[in-house]
Amino acid sequence: MSRLIVVSNRVTPPSPKGSATQGGLAMALAAALREYSGVWFGWSGETTPEFTGHLSMKRAEGVTVATVDLEEVDVQEYYNGYANKTLWPLFHYRIDLTAYDRSFGQGYDRVNRRFAETVRPLIEKDDLVWIHDYHLIPMARELRRLGVDNPIGFFLHIPWPARQLVATLPRHRQLAEALFAYDLIGFQTEEWLDAFRDYVSHEVGGEVLPDGRLSAFGRTVRAGAFPIGIDAEDFARATRSAAAARTYDRIAASGAFRAMIVGVDRLDYSKGLEERLQGFERLLADNPALRREVFMLQIAPPTRDQVDAYQDIRARLDALAGHINGAYADMDWTPVRYVNRNYRRDELAGIYRAAKVGLVTPLRDGMNLVAKEFVAAQDPADPGVLVLSRFAGAATQMKDALIINPFSPEETAEALKRALSMDRAERKRRWEILQHGVATHDVAAWRDAFVQALEAVRRPVPRGAAQTA
Ligand code: GDG
């Protein structure tokens, strides 16, 4: 079996099962590497006065991780800048929040070059290289410049937006051209893949070949949809843990038989948190009988707090949660519990299980793993109901959730009301189908599908077909 070199912006050394507070992506990448052996490379999260390219190697939970420190200016221009002030908002349809600054683009290219130079000595002849996410689109181009001709794959965890949005990005052609240095590009859903095909055909004069490969800039590349999943087995184990049971009991005791609606998200404007709270407020406003019977727990650990847009959304949510509680709370009932902290993964499992409704309302999301975790954590005999935004990649797979338009507080309130009163038979019927999907299309299936497609690149291209990049 080939060794895998995985590259992502941040590398978080895996921690013992359950205790982890890192997100789904980190868990997924650690799982991929345990199976295939190899190295996981990326930024340590630390800064250094001057970039040295010094590799720090460590082995944790069966995975070898290699990290490098970045200069402060790199972090500002590449991470806070091009990645999180330019690409993230634009790819989530927030053109109003998208900042175009030349220094960001330069920092982005510089860090990708530095990453490539640093990881280059670790790459052996038969390795597969798998690069992750929007921070690192130019990595393959830089590795090719350094003579790496191994199969290199790229997976985009966030949406590929409509071409009219991509076209607003100065130098978008260069970004697209960099993607053609890969052998395989993976998207979360057919929708994002279609948007990429559309962009290639209409904006850069490329074409979709009869075998599905894309051709542009004098190269061809394979592209496919590889919907990411969760480690469903591990999550089920976390749900059965003592920490999960304790958390469940704490919520039950504090909720005094009230129905809990739960939301869990990084505090990000793409997650539709304001719209969600407005939907919950509409539920309370329209249904006086439901007040006191229900409460909402929103867990929202802050992220990217050096970026202004994240400080703004945080302030708005503080105000909105305060407003709803001020307007509706009673001396012994608080409608919104809004919590800006991180919980351990096994505690999170207990929180999901204690909820009657999982409310997942992103305005745009590559996939959304929280929706899948909520399903995996339910009691099969008495499961809760998932209410899911149609704009999450997950909605294309999870059709038995109650699918809503998160921009409509009325629709959110209606779905919440329906979920809260749904009889057990319907809840079970919906949940069984959802759970089957979550367990089947899990993170191992995602990893294997991508790695096999990348392996296939090694096979000789049939005579007469265009050469793969
Ligand atoms: C990107 C894409 C795509 C959250 N709070 C806590 C906590 N989390 C964990 C969740 C979940 C993960 O973070 C969030 O994953 P999502 O998929 O919901 O969203 P992004 O972070 O935006 O991820 C997304 C994903 O990449 C994978 O491809 O699905 O579309 O945007 O796992 O559980 N985990 C713990 N404590 C918390 O308080 N332990």
C-alpha cells in the first residue's frame, strides 16, 4: 500500500479518543493516516521571528506529524489574509465581506512555496500526496517546480461557488491554473463539482472531456465528488462513554423535562447563527404554548478572532441572544443558552443525544459534519429530529431531515414546531434512513474513495487519450 503524505494548513496532533476538542477534519485526517501510514504536514500554529523551514517531527496515536512555524507576516497575509479574508468569504457567497489586497496574494503564494520546500524532502518515490483545502491551492504547482512528479490530489472542503463569484477575484485565472497542477481534484458534492466545470468551460476556455476529465491551460485533470463523512463508529463509542452519560444527565437535570434544541458550530458567519436565533425567536413569538416547554442550547466556540468579520458576528450574536432572553425569559426559564466554549468530543456526543432537535442552518457549507454527528449520537429507540439547511452540502445526502431555507425565520420556526411534535414512529423512520447513510458513507469510505482515485492516476493513460498533468 502506498504511503500517504497529507498536507493541511493546521496540524493538530491526534489526542486520545474522546478527549479531543479538535474538529471533524482533524479527526478524519488522523484516521486516514493511521490506515495508510505516512506523514501529516502543516503549520504548527506557532510563529517565529524569521522563517527557518525547521521541521518538527512527532508521533502521536499512530500518526507521524511534521510541523513548521510561520512568520507573523505570513500568518497575517496568508492565513488571516488571503485564506480567511478573501477565499473563505467569497467561496461562501459573502462578496460583501471579501477583501482583495495584493499583499494577501503575495503572502499566500509565499507560504505555499515555503510549505512545498519544507515538505519536499519527506516525499519518497512511491508516495501519494494529498493536499487539503483552500489555504493550499497552489501547493501542487510549487511541488511540481521542485520536481515532484508523484500523484498529487487536492480536496476542497468548502463550496466551489458560482463562476460569477469566482470571476470577481483578481487573478482568479492563476488560482484556477494552479489547480491544473494536480492529478485529481475532489469536491464535497456534485453541485460544487458542476460549478467548477462551469467555471472551467466559461471563464478560462477549458472543456469537459468525454471521460469526465477537465482540460485547460494545456493540461488535463480528473475531478470528482467525494462527500466527506464522520468516523461513525468512533462517534457511537463516544456516545456510550461515561463522559457522554454524565453530560446527558447534567442537561436532563438542568432542563427539567423541557425539550432541547441544539446547535453546535464554530462561531462563523457562514453557519447562519443569527438567522437560526431569529427562527427560534419566531417559534416563541408565534407559539406562546411552547414557551417554557423548550429551550435552545447553542454551542459556538470562537474562531479566527483576529479577523474583523468574526468580531462583528460575535458582537451581533451576543446582542441577539441577550435580546431574546430579555424579551422571553422567566425567573425559572431561559430560552437561549448561548455558550462560547469548546467541549470534549465525548461531552458533545452526550449533548447531541440529550437534544430533541438538532438545528443546522448554514447559509452555505461545503458539507457540515455536525448534522452527521447529531444523527450518529441519537438513541435508536427514541431519536431526535434533524432540521437542516438546504444550503449545506450534507442536504444532498440527508434528504430525510426536515430541509429548510435558513434565510426564512418562518420556515425555520415551522420546521422546529413540526420536529418538536413529531411522533416517535416518524422520528424512527427518518432517523433509520439517515443513520444508515451516516454509517455507510463514513470517513473511511471517503478516504478510500479518494485514495483509490488518486492511485488510479498511476496507471498508464490509454493510448490516444490526453496526458494527465
Ligand atoms: C469545514 C467545512 C466540512 C464544533 N464545536 C466543537 C467541536 N466542533 C466540531 C464539530 C465538527 C466540526 O467541529 C465542525 O465541522 P463542520 O463540518 O460542521 O464545519 P467546519 O469547521 O466549517 O468544516 C465543512 C468540513 O470542513 C469537513 O470537510 O464539512 O463544510 O466548512 O466535527 O463537532 N468539537 C468539539 N468541541 C466543540 O465545542 N470537540
